[in-house]
Amino acid sequence: LQQATIESTTDGILVVDLQAHWAGFNRRFVDMWRIPPELANRGDDARVLEHVREQLSDPDAFRAKVEELYSHPEASSFDEVGFRDGRVFERYSLPQMLDGKPVGRVWSFRDVTDARRQAIAMRDTERRWSQTQKLEALGRLAGGVAHDFNNMLLAILGEAELLSLALPDGSPHRESVENIRNAGRRSAALT
């Protein structure tokens, strides 16, 4: 019944005695850590630990945490373990108590790789969405400014046209009015 219980969880479970020897584990633990069955069934702690360390991003920190907890049998711990291939596990460690005294340690590992990837993707999507909203707002602002500017240019060009019609042929101001009209047309084309 006890083994059936730990097999029914989605977490990888490893139980060790006070000397850090395996006292039990579930299949999920072996699968998560990619431990070959012959190595897991032999229970050779040193070889399994070496196999595990080869997969980790920071094997020294992993080993230091394990040693710290083995030297403090009543301590509890939670941290994350990163792998070279990008996987991430949450690692829980609690003392296994019997009659108020520690008799071993229970290690529980939860694969949070997909959750982390989804969170990163969500943050990236939110960042892109925010950027899109900023660009849309900037576009609306630029469109509004261009519209208002074109209205002002229309008034300038209209007044320049009326002034041009009112000037007599040969007026020394005709060239200035034509320069105003040309500048107004270039500005309208620019907006």
C-alpha cells in the first residue's frame, strides 16, 4: 500500500535513510532523472549521484545542498534544480520522522519545465502586446497630428491661392506667393 501510494503521485519521490542510502523510490523519480533501471535497482548511491550530476547545470550547488541537508537531518528545504537540457525541477526535502526523531529523508521532485516555458511565453506575449498597443497609440497620435496639420496646410494653400489671384500681373510679390504655395504642397505630400 505504501509503494502504491508513492507510485500514484506525479512527483518523483526518493526516500533515503540517515546514511543517505536509498530506502525507496517511485518509478516517476527514475524516469524524471533518466536513471537506467539497472543502476536504480542496484541502489549504488555514488554511481546514481554521479549519473544525476552529469545532467545538471550546476552540479556543485546540487551536491552542496544534498550534503548540507544530510548533515542536518531535521532540516527542510525547497529549491530549484536546473538541467543542461533546459529542464527545471522543484526540489523539496523533508526529514522522515519516527517517534519524533529523524530516520531518513524524503526527496520530492516536481518537473516545472513546461510551466516555466509557458510563463516565459506569456511574459513575451504580454511584452509584445504592450509594444503593439504603444505603437497603435503612437499611430493614432501621428494620424491625428497629420490630420490637423493638413487642415492648417489647406488654409495656407487656400489663402496663397486667393492672394495669387488678387495680385496683378508683374507684381514683385507673385514669386513669394508661389514659394508659399510650393512649400505648402511639399508639406502636404510629406504628411
